[in-house]
Amino acid sequence: MQGTPRALVGEFARHGGRIDLARAAFPHIENWTDLSTGIAPWPYPVSLTAAAAEQLPDPGDLAKLEAAAAVSFGVDPKRVVAVPGSDLAMRLLGLMLGRRSFVFRAAIVRPGYSGHAAMWGAYKPAACAFDDIGLMAPAHDVLVLARPNNPDGLVADPLLLEWAALTVAKRGGHVIVDEAFADADPANSLAGSDWPGLIVLRSFGKFFGLAGLRLGFVVAQQEIGTELRALIGDWPISGPALATGLAAYSDAEWQIAQRARLATASQRLVELLTRHGIAIVGCTAFFTLVSVRHRDRLFVYLAQAGVLTRPFDYEPCWLRIGLPRDESDWARLDEALSGWRMT
């Protein structure tokens, strides 16, 4: 390990999952317990034929996948567009919406996912708090937020968002709701809300534990979907992603079990952190956000024990901790926190 705790934390404050940086900074750790992402640690079992990778993706399979996702989301299949990851979809939407007007005003809710700012390229969107959504909507063309929010787990009031969507839609604008963590509680999703101006982003990889597959969905009015399809081309989704997505969305039993695993593990994580005297700021079924006075030191201490967590540069006390996968990971986190309390 080289550098001060503050310098080391800075390298990890942009995205989770940077095991490459962790290995370079802490070379004595051979096997990592990666709690730095919001990805479910129990992946859907992938079973693929060679044809899925050897042949060009079948457009018919793409339509079937979008229809299966639409059933899961409770929406009309005509409003669903499969994309190679919701993060890429954000950036494409930024290009599409940002070029529609010479006078363009976007706002993003903060704290939030860094991709919500990056999606606009060189344009710097305004930032607002959840409490300011009602003030920002009348003065902006696009409002972007996550629901539940990352990293604090806040869930914006649907009535407020409906009013905001209707307000911006009067000027041809949009409210973009990033539902990357909505699959743990699908009844709370806004995807089925047919509000003018509403665009919903859904992630496949987080709930199904397959982030590397790069699959996501945009739920929007057909005008947006048509323009988006023109941008992503004829084969936007790989054969392996098509096959896995079709199988996963058809497997209701596995999804029920996954939701139960997430609920149990998230409650266990909150109880473990509380037992160690760590203040909880917020949580979702996928992660818990904590506040620690000496956050940088704790981050480094955990990393030296082989546990990678997620710091944030905009809040020096915050640390986001994902779900351990198995009992050895739970024991490793528990032991590391016990050692921290004794320092």
C-alpha cells in the first residue's frame, strides 16, 4: 500500500467494483470480498449454447426479450427497448435529448449516481436535492434521479414525480427515473405509469447478479423508443445476453427466491453494522450507506483485511457497503469491523 488514506480513497470514489485498483494498492490481498458495488452477489445460473455466441443475434429473440421484460415491468412491450446496459442508455439519452433545443436545461438529483451527470457530456447540469424537485421541474427540460436512490436509498414521492413529469412534458421535456435497484420491490416501480414525459431505466445485471452481461432496458413513449433504436442499430444485444435474459425473466421461482435472499441479507447487514456501532444513513435491498467519522481510515483498514467498500468524494463520512455473498464473507467483514473497533 502506498499513499495516504485520503489519496487512496480518491481512487475508489468514482465507481464501485474496482478490484484492479484494489489489487494494485493492496498487493498482499489475494482474494477479495468485494462489497463496493450494488450488485446482488448471487448470480442467475447462466447456461448457454455455442450458437448463442457464434451466430448473429436473432431479431425475433430481441422482441421476445423485450416482451418478457415488459411482463416483468408491467408495461406495454411497445414501450420497452433493450439496451447494452442502462449506463450506455443514459449517455445515448443525453445525446438525444440534449440536441433537441438550443436552450437546454437539465437537472440531476444529488446525491446520486455519477452517470446522471456524465450522460450530458460537456454540458454541466444543475444539481438539486430531493426536497427541491418541485422548484426545479418548472425551470428545466429534463430532471434525472434514481428511485430508490443511490447511495442513500431514498424513494421519491410518486405524486411529486407525476407532477414533475407533467410539468416538464408541457415543454416537450422529460423526467428520467433510474430504477436500477427496483427489482427487489417491483410493486414500487414507476415503469407502468403512462405519464407524458416519463422515461424509466431498468438494469438487468444488478438484480440478477450479472453486471458483466451488459443488459438493460428503457421504458418510454414510442417516439423515444424509435429514436433510441435507430442509435443502437440492428444488433444491440449480444446472443448470450438475449438467451440469459429470456431465461431469467421466465424464471419466476428464481426471482422470488432472489428477493427473499436480498431482504434477509440486507437486514442482516444493517444488524451487523449497528452491532459494531456504525451509524446507518440509508439502505436498499442491495447495499447499506453508513456514516463514519474517520471514513478514510476505515476504508483503508477494511481494504487491508481484504474487504473492498465504496467511498464518495462529495461526502467525506459516507461509506457504502454491499451484501456479502457467503458465510466466509460475512465472517471476514465481522472480524474486520471488530478489529476496527479495537483500534
